Amino acid sequence: MSEKDYIENESVSEEAASDDAPAVEEEEVFTLKEVPDDGIKRRWYVLQAHTGQEAAVKEMLLARAQQLSNPNFISNVFVPIEEVEVVRGGQKRISRHKCFPGYVLVQLPERPETQAELWHMIKDTPSVSGFIGGSRNAPSPLDDSEVQAIVEVVRGERERPKPKIDFDVGERVRITDGPFANFLGLIEEIDNERSIVKVIVEIFERQTSIEVEFWQIEQM
């Protein structure tokens, strides 16, 4: 089964963070639309998004696509989801989680005459940090094998890779984004599952531990 066979028209949802949180509408967030049979090759790219904002990024990208001369310039936006069995209150439940927190897949047609405009529009979308791979002005698409690997993760046929960062506990870093931007601190803890690090910073002359996402810090 190809990646198109599996993810096209697939609808999945992510369980809310708490029982009181509103449920996410499946078809609004995770359904892929059919790709027109127009002979144009389409490739998948990876975007880095703010963790927790993946669904919002998808909606903004699709909304912005409608403002372009051709809405099909963005073929699909996909947030890979996996099903995990959890035990709550002594009962087993199936919970859906993002396979790659902080990352969104976008399918774009290969149109040289519009790519520069499209890439700029995508990078300028709120909560998008940029493309993964390639250069600043020419992101590189995923290989077919990489797309297939993601499909296998979603289907539970392959274990998802653990996020990797080049930071260590005790390392001095600078926070680059958020309410603590430009603060300096020491890494206290690294949570690869959540793509979060705890950093000890000095606030009002007191040592305080705060949580930031991987993309919000840089090495000194």
C-alpha cells in the first residue's frame, strides 16, 4: 500500500489534553483532500511548527491557500497521528497522539513559476518556524521512502524515531523566543517525548525552572 492509498481521505483525531477540553473536529483538522488528476507531480515537505499549534498551522495554511490565484497550490497538510493504548481509571483506552510533535507535513505541486511565492507564504505563516531540509530559499522535499516510513509509523508498523537535539543537561543556553526571550540559563532536564527542556533562569534574583520547546533555545 502506498502513502497515497493510506493517508488520502484518512480521518483521525487527537484526544483532548483533559476531559474538560473541547474535542478536536476530526474532519476539520486531519482529513486529507483528494489530489486532482492533472498530471502535476506533488512532493511532501516538512515544516517545523510551534509544538501544540500543529492543527492551527494546518488550518491557517489551507485558509491562506484560498487567497492564492489557485487554491490547489497547497495540495494537502498532514499531521501524523498514532494510536497508543493507555490505562486510565483501571480501563484500557486508545489515545491518539502526534507522532512528531512540532512538525507538519505539507504536500505541494512542483510548479517552478510559483514555488518562491508559495514557500515565502508558508514560512510567513504564524507558528511556522520554517522548512526542514534544503536551503533557506529552496527547501528539499521528502524522498518517497521517507514518506512511506511516516505512513508505517502512523499504521503502527514502525517505531517512531526519538527526537534528537544537540544539547546536554547542564549546558548554558539562550532562550530565543517567548516571554523569556534573551534570558540565559542552564538546562536542567530534557524531555524528548514532549520536545521540551527545563531551563533554570534567574527571575527577580531567584533561580526559577521554566519549560521551553527545543526550537526556543540556542547554544551559547
